[in-house]
Amino acid sequence: MLFTWRDDEKSRNCCKWKGIQCDHQTGHVIILRLRASNIQYLRATVNISSLFALQNIQHFDLSYNFFLWSHIPELMGSLTNLRYLNLSYSSFGGNIPTQLGSLTYLMYLDLSYNN
């Protein structure tokens, strides 16, 4: 997703990649912060199916990106450990998936300024 994310000898440990934080004991990814900066943002239709393997993720921020009116994936509701979800200002379109209602640990949700 980011040009700084590479699979080479120097950067094999994804816990050291920009925007990722891991649990120090388990090594699981718990924070994925891909909020766009003033200069750089993510643009595309969203294919985040690989992110659903991150079952321990607690904090997910894709705010201020440009996803070309992609729908918020229904599988987002399978990230049952989520406590923070920010998809604001990211040009998502369509209905809010009802599956988000199954995120029982969710304490913060921001879907503002989408279509």
C-alpha cells in the first residue's frame, strides 16, 4: 500500500513499517494508521481483503484518503477486536454496512464526509 512497505531484507519486519504498531508480547498488528498527510494519500478502489487476516487489530484509521467511492467492505464487521475506526473524509460511497453493528468493542467510529 505504501512505497515504504517493502519485502526486502532491510524491512522484512512489518512492525517497523510506517503506520503500523504491533503488540510487543504477541507481535500481532494492533494499530494500522494510514491517515493521509497533506502531500500523500491513498487513491484507488479499496481491496482490503488481505487486512481481514489482522484479527487482533484494535485501531484502524484510513481517514483523509481518496477511495473513489468504494463501498465500506462488509467484512469490516469481522474485525471484532476493533476499538477505533476512522474512515472519515475518504470518499467512500454507498450504505453503511450493518455488519459494523457486530463490533461490540468499538468505542470510536467516524464515517463523516463520505458519500
